Amino acid sequence: MNYAEEFPDFTLDVEIPAGFIDNSWHNNAMPCWVKELPDKHMLVLWIDYADQASRDFANRVRFAVHMTDIDMTDVYESFETDDYAAALAWIDLKTGD
């Protein structure tokens, strides 16, 4: 899966952190990238459209990070923000990077 194929009108305007793999699927509201953690959890980074009018949920924040089980079925922790630097800091906190 590739965000450019699944979301052809989406413009990626931020740098994806090292170790994250594109896991975008057209039936989701926005592109996402995943990173497997050593403890068998996953971090899922969701990036919504920069233009709020293009979002499925216009009043939502743009960036969300979820810590899930390996199957991505249960969310244990989440962080949502409009500040990408804050999302990256939360990812660093969870990965120890």
C-alpha cells in the first residue's frame, strides 16, 4: 500500500520518522504509517489533509499517533495534535529515540 496510490489528492508535507512503513488504505479517512515496537506493540501515525475542508472530520486535529496491539485492533494510548513537532516528540517518548 502506498499513500500516493490510496489517496491521490493527498500532499505529504512532513517528513515521516525513520522506521515507519506506509500502511495507507483508501477505506480509511486518511493516510497512515506504522512502526512495530520491540514489545509487540505498534505505533500508528495518522496524517490528515492540511486543508480542513478536505478532511472527513473537519474539526479534528491533523496528526494522531496511536499505540496499538500488533494487530492494530486495540488502542492502548493515543496522542492527537495539530503540531507535528509535538507528535514527533510523543513518538520519541514512546520509542526511546
